[in-house]
Amino acid sequence: MRIIVVGGGKVGTALCRSLVEEDHDVILIEENEAVLKRVTKRNDIMGIVGNGANFKILEQADVNSCDIFIAITDKDEVNMISAVLAKKMGAKETIVRVRNPEYSNAYFKDKNFLGFSLVVNPELLTARYIANSIDFPNALSVEHFVNGRVMLMEFKIVSDSKLCQMTLSQFRKKFGNIVVCAIERDGKIIIPNGDAVIQAEDRIFITGNRVEMILFHNFIKAKIVKNMMIIGAGKIAYYLLNILKHTKIHVKLIEVNPKRAEFFSQEFPHVHVVQGDGTAKNVLLEESVENFDCVATLTGVDEENIISSMFLETLGVQKNITKVNRTSLLEIIDTSQFSSIVTPKSIAVDSMMHFIRGRVNAQDSSLDAMHHVANGHIETLQFEIRESNKMAGKSLSSLTFKKNIVIAAIIRNGKTIFPTGEDVLHVGDKIVVVTLLKNITRISDLLAR
């Protein structure tokens, strides 16, 4: 597909990389010439220096022949204007990044009066991700499929866990319809078979329905979040507090900027707002951070978030959520030291790539959802089986799948099946797939040639 991206920041750079990996024809429009050269050279794509809301620049990019136009600069208004203009000039689909909470109203979200194909708000998506993590504090990460009917969770196995030395066959017998889809061990990820043995320090990725996952979560260790500390009063904190105000969780917020602290105090009167440096050891200790069930470090500086979280881990904070936007940092730190890491950039790119893959999908299957876990090493996908699909009417055991693929769940008529080889795929089924393979676009990509 021919895709125009406006904005070469963190999200734009990551998106261009993902699009190139999937063989799309990409043109980047960026005002900063140095940034443009760096991104275009690294990804071997076309580039145009200029403002994406400029009619002449869009003409130069041949926007009239564009399949998808994506505006993700750091200015919401520029994104919206350029996308509206691109649509008028002939772009088939438009995606915009809109981050300002002032634009999170019904006209933008529900009525979509500007006609965008997709509106992406990385901070709102991240806030929802964090809220999911708070619901299951023992889990390192939580993803939902099929409107929440199927869940994927990540757990770390401690040395005294009852799961240590348990084979996956024993695991399945004990926990019924909960499936271990992947294991991360010593930095390597495997798709295990029934003979695999769970070991201490493993990170396991499991799927199941909500009720069974709640029971498993409580088997690991019964734990709920009653009080939470948030460090940093940015956009993510704003959206997160709006979600949490409907819960019984007591929240304390620490913000170094006096004006931001005052704004949040007025906006959220039920929240205890403290004006101070939440990354300073003495401030954290004064606010009794060690007594909180969960701490989310959400400042705008990745390094401060990482260092603060490392300190919180030494204090024994049970649920420690760390915002890291620069994925390059994740390659040089020991991520096993952290309870949960959230990357807004990656969450936003996943959302856009899911939309784009859906548009290039074959008629025999529909890609309904896509998530990356394990720092991007595992793809989790949701497909719908359609009439023209060759897999319809066949049992899983009769199909030859590529290596490193697990059919984790089948949803049929609202009921969830955690399949064996004897289960047959029907038209209308939704299947949840866990794989180490990259860039799976069509359901046919799962089968060995």
C-alpha cells in the first residue's frame, strides 16, 4: 500500500520502521530536515521537507494516490487540518494522532464529524493499559481479546512458586482451560509443548477466559490494589485518573510543577495531590511510598522513571509501573528488575498497524485485533474465519501450521473454546493466535506452504 506519514518523531519513526518491514511504499513528510534525513536514511524511504498541512506539500507527495494518510506530528491541530485536507484531495483513509484531553469529547470520539478513519491517542491507550494492569496486580502485562472474553497475561515465576517444575501437561490438567502460550527464559522466548517444564525466573504468557484468569491470578497470590501513587501529572495521569475515579482505589499524585499540581487538585478533588519532586528519594519516603500497593512512574523523562522505579523495587513496592517511551533504553537495562513497563509509542504503533493490516487483509479472514508483548517479540492476533477460508471445516490436527504458532482460543457463538487438535474451525469463528513470527497479515500466513 502507498502510505504517507506526517511527522518523524518517536511514534513516526517507529511507525515507518514497522511499515517498511511489511513492504509498504512509505513517504515521510517532516519539517525538520535533520530528522527527515535520519529517518529516511535508516528506513530507505522517500522524504519531503515541509508542513503536512500545506496544500503544495501534499500535492508534491501525490496525496491523491495515497491509500492511507497518517498525521502524527506533536501538534493536534496540524494533524487534523492535514488529514481533512488530504481526504479532500483524494486520500482513501486518514489516521490522526490527537492527544489533547480537550478533544476527547463526543464530537471527536463518537460522532467523528471530521470523518477520520482512526483517531489515535497514545496517552489514553496507555492509561487504559495501566488500568488493566491494576485490575490484575500480580500480572506483568494484560491484554484483552474478543471484547474481554479472552485474556492474555504475563507472570514471572518466583523460586518458591507452586508452579515450579510443573510440566505444561500437568498445568493444563490442574487449571483446565488456561493455556501456556509462550515462555521467556534467559532472554529467549519459546512456544512450548506439553513436555516443557516451568522453571524459576521464567516469564510465562497464558490465555484463558476472564473468570478462570481471575482464579489463576488469585492462585498465584491473592492481591488487590487499594491505594496507588502516581508520579507525574501529565496526559497519561489525566486519563488514568478519569478511569480510576469510578473505582474505590485511593490515589495520591506527586507533581513537581506547581501549576500542574494546582490544576490536577482542582480537576480531581478526590485525589490527594502533593507538589514536589516525585523522583527524589526524600520526597518518596516522606510520602510513605513503601506503603502503597501500586506506584506508576509517569514523568516525561524516561531515565527518571527508570531510576525511580529501581529504587521503588528495593523498597518492595509490589506493583511498580514504569513508563518508558524510548525503546532503545529497554535494550540496555535489565527489564526483569521491573514489575511492569509501558511504552506509549509502541501501544500507539500497534493500534495503527492493526488498522493498516486490516485494510490489506484478504477476503478470507479479518484481522480484528493485534497486540505485541514481551518487548515486541510476541505477536498476539485475532482473526475471523470467513466462508472463502480454506481452514473452515477442518480440524486443527489436519492443518499444518508454521513453527512457533499457537491457536490459543476459538470463540464460537459467544462461547470460548480452548482447543485441542480435534477441534474443527467453523465459518464465523474468531481465533486468537500467539506467534513469534513477524508481520502476519493474513490468516493464510499461519499455514506452512
